[in-house]
Amino acid sequence: MQTGKIGVTTENIFPIIKKFLYSDHEIFLRELISNAVDATQKLKTMASVGDYKGDVGETTIQVFVDKEKKTITVSDKGIGMTKEELDKYLNQIAFSSANDFLDKYKDQSNSIIGHFGLGFYSSFMVSEKVEVFSQSYQEGSQAVKWSCDGSPEFTLDDIEKDSRGTDVILYIDEESKDFLEESKIEQLLKKYCKFLPVEIAFGKEKEWKDGKMVETGKDKLINNTKPAWTQKPADLTDEDYKKFYHELYPASEEPLFNIHLNVDYPFKLTGILYFPKIKSNIEIHRNKIQLYCNQVFVTDSVEGIVPEFLTLLHGVIDSPDIPLNVSRSYLQSDSNVKKISSHITKKVADRLSDIFKNNREEFEKKWDNLKLFIEYGMITEEKFYEKAAKFALFKNTDDKYFTFEDYENLIKDNQTDRKKSLIYLYSTNKTDQFTYIEKARNKGYDVLLMDGQLDVHLISHLESKLKDSRFVRVDSDVVDKLIHKEDPKASKLSERQQEDLKSVFSIKVKSKEMYNVVMESMDETDTPVIITQSEFMRRMKEMSQTGGGMNFYGELPDSYNLVVNPNHNLIISISEELQNEKSSELAASNAEINKIKEEIDFIEKEHKKMKEDEISQVEKDDLDKMRSELGVAESSRKDILEAYGSGNKKVKQLIDLALLSNNLLKGEDLSTFVKRSVELL
């Protein structure tokens, strides 16, 4: 028997392995299975080139759990190791450069693996003792047993072993006994080893017999050794791709289409990415791309490794150039990972472009499900935007689709304002904004439907990209002011009459929204009162609500304009009725206001002729008093007008009709409106 110390002088190497090497102890199984696969693959390669003359035979890797003995065994029939090889690989090479590294990088010790071949030693994270039994493929070689209890001491013994290959037995420690549950091991094998290229068996197949599940005696195979991404695209049908998709995501809908990645230079990359149906809610679709290294699962959390918008895709990426055992921060800064990320972005854009060019009709049918993904990419990735701008689509309220260039040509003659800006009119809800859409159409305008989760962000992005262009929601102003083409229409009412009507219509609406009454001269056939909403304020609120920052705007109440048309006959008649019914009160109020204004004007003119220190405090106080009296008089006049408005059924009816057309009339206000409508009828 040989005894010795593992080639490392730092006494705390095993505590570091046990506590710090990995954030997740479960990957010990991935490491051991990966080693077994490597050993098996090496044997097959040697046999294929004639370096191994024996019978390769059965190569299935077996995993066993013995709950009574508290052991997990991983057994392969690969090349095995001689005594010299086992001593070299387990006792020397793994730790050849570890000392200096550990001293310098204890805090980042998860980076050791991959650099120093410490994968096997991850088994000590869950074990109090590890034994290795190995028989080399070399003819006449002696089988050997290596044993270590988690200290630097090890033993190496000659043994008898019936077959070629290596058995690793872990004696599970008390803290890790949950790994002795068969369900736990099966879960880990399916997570990390589902697509490894060598068959892995764990447990026995079961079938329903005599009213219960019984073992059949046949090994239960865990993995698919030839997943679709490892095969040539020419050898796969659409059904093969769909079948593999459901193997990855059993409960998912059919994907829209896929991209098969197959790159040999300047890096090796294979994989299949699927476009899922995404109409809303970005978050639930993330963490669906599975990252592999030589068919070994690494992670399904790929943010920072691939561009953010690609995390909405589903599928598999596999590259030996992506390090298997390093931290996320290392992956994000790795030059190969960055190249792979850029390449995938290009391949995705090229695939979408090809589909668009070759079958635009099919592309348009799938647009509503693709839209969120493409818009996300255009907003967040400049290089993707450059390509996507050629195949991204606008959809209008007639459900017709246009490329950006097509749509610009469609609207440029009729939707260019007097400042030469191209105005893109849009709606976010065809039903709620139907009245406004109709008014725009009657003017010969086209209206886009922008009802997606990211549309408000895309609109702002496009305004920075499209030259001399603005996006205006169709209900943000009266139709004549959506696209300024000519001077405003003249009003049939005087400024004084319009000011009075603003007070008449300033009825407090019982809601949390804010309403500002404005007078806008429109055609006499236009609506007497309509509701509009400021494009800027509404857009800022929407962007804050969908994660665009600017939280200040998100906390503000909704703000609307109550737009009164002074050229409509109903509004003119209300103005005339006001003058008739309140003429004496308004005349008296006007006389008082005018008298105070004249006195103030006179005193202010006199004061302008004097220096500041020549004006006595008494005169200043008198002027302040008169200004206060003016405020009271104007407020009194406004009270008269508002009282008239609140008691005028016509005024209240017109306001409620405008609110109703925007789904803003609710609760008690709606009930009152219905009763009033019956009375007026």
C-alpha cells in the first residue's frame, strides 16, 4: 500500500473546496458524470483510430444510490487509470499551481475549477470520504484503489477489478444527506446530464402491473445522447425541431420558428434557438435559453452572457469556448462569450430578414407574436436595430402591415405639417379611441395601432431615429391640431364670452383625474365638447409604469383637457342663454371689476413716475388692498358662472357625453347621467 500527501501545502484546500469553490454544491454530480463521459469518449476515439484493439462493448455510465451505506457511486467503462496515472491526475496535476492561486484569490476561489482541473474534488463538498476504483484499458495493467477522507492524506492500493473503467464512490456526509434521495439524484441528472453523448442509467424502468408500479429490470436511461442541436440541419425536419422543443419545454405552445446555429470558426458554436409566441409580459419568458458546454448543462440564466433581448428566445446554446466552471462575472467579460453574443445577434437578425424576404405573408401573420421580441432588440441593441429597421412592421387600425419605408411613403403627402415634420398618428386601443380614429380617417389620415407592451418606448426611440418625425396619439388633441397645416380657425364668440364659458364648464368631476378646460375653435359640425390628453404627460407616465425611469411622472394623477368648441351651435346657444339669464349679475360684476382695474392702473402709472423710496407705505398698502379686492371680485364672478354651469343640465350633459366617450364616466356620475338623459328626453 502506498500512502502520501496530495501535492499541496496549503492545509485549508479542502475547507475551501467544501465551502467556497461552488455556490451550488449540487454540481458535484455534473463534474463526476462529465469525467466519466470524457473517459468513455476517449476510449471510443482510441478504438476508432486503432489505438485500442479490444472490444469496446457496453459503455453506459451507471449511477447508484445506497441509502443504508450512505453512498453514491458513479461507474463508467471508459479508459480507466493506471496507478501512475491516478497518482498523477488526482494527487499532483490538479494542485500543481493551486497554492499561489489560493493565497492570492481566496475570495474568488470559484474560478479555480476549469483553470486547475479541480472538478473531481468538488465531490468533497458533499462527502466525508471518497474512494476511486480504476482498471486501465491497457493490457496487463494493475487495478488500483485511491482513498481520501478530505484531508491532504491519501492511500493508494493494488486491487482486483473485474472490468475496465472507473468507479467513484462518495460517502455522503451528514450535512448533505438529502443527496441520498433517489428523486433528488434523478432531478440533478436530468438537469445537468440530459443531453450528454454517452448513455447514463439510473434506477430501473417501471410499469403498471397488478394494480401497482413494478420494476421491469431494464435500466432507466436518463439522457438523449443525440439531441437535435448536435445533428446537421439538413438531416432534421420541421417535426424533429418541434419534437426537440417539446423535449425542452413539455408544456409549451408550438414555437413560431427556429434558428439552427452551427459555427466552426472563429469559435465553435452549435445550438437551436426558438421564437416562442410572446404577446405580453416579458418577465415570464426569460431564463429559457439553456447554456451547455460540450452537451453539459451550465446554466439557464443567460442575462449578461447574451444580449438582453435574446433572453426572450427559447432553446439551447452549446460551445466548448464558453468556460464550464467559472463565475457569471467572468463569463460576461470573456472575449469568446462576447464574440458568441454578437454572432447570435447577427444570426437572429439574418434569419428574421430571410423569413421576411422569402415569405412576407407568413411573416405578417406571425408579427403580433414576434413584435415584442423585435421591438425589445431594436430599443436595446444598436446593431440589431440597423438590420431590423428593414423588416420591422407597423400595423394600422385596418390590420394592414407596412415596413417603415412603406409607411413613410404612404403618409408623407398627407401627414406632413407646416414645419415639414412627418406626423405618425397612432392609437393604443381601437375600441376606446374609436371616435378619434374616425375623425382622423375622415381627414384622410392613417392611424397606426401601437398597443404593445413596449410600444411607448419604441415610439420615443423611433423619434430619435426617423428624421423630422413625431408620433402623436390620435386623442391627444382636436383633429385639426394633430397635424398643424394651417392657421387656427376663427371663433364665433368673443374672448370675453370664451373666458366666461371656461368657468361655466369648470364643473368638478368626481374622480382622481385632473381636467383643464380649454377653448378650441373647430368646425361647427365637430363635437361640441371632447376630452384630449397631453401627448407628453401621458407618454411620460406610461414609460414610468413600464420601467422607463421618470418615476415622478408615474405618481402624478392622469391629466386631461376638456375641449369646448365655441363654433358649435349648442355652445353658442349656452353662451347666449348665459348672457340672457345672468346679464344683470354679470353686468354688475363687470362694472365692479372694471372700476377696481381702472383705479389700480391709475395708481400703477403714477408709481412708475416715482422712485421706489418716494412711494409711501400707506400707498403700497392701498394698492395691495385694491389687488385683493380685484381678486375677490373676479372670484365672485367666477362663482356666478360655475354655479350657472353646475345647474345647467345642457352643460352637464355635454361634459358627461365627452367623458362617456372616453370611458371616464363611472359610478355615481354615470348613474346621474342616465337619469338626466331620461329627463331631457
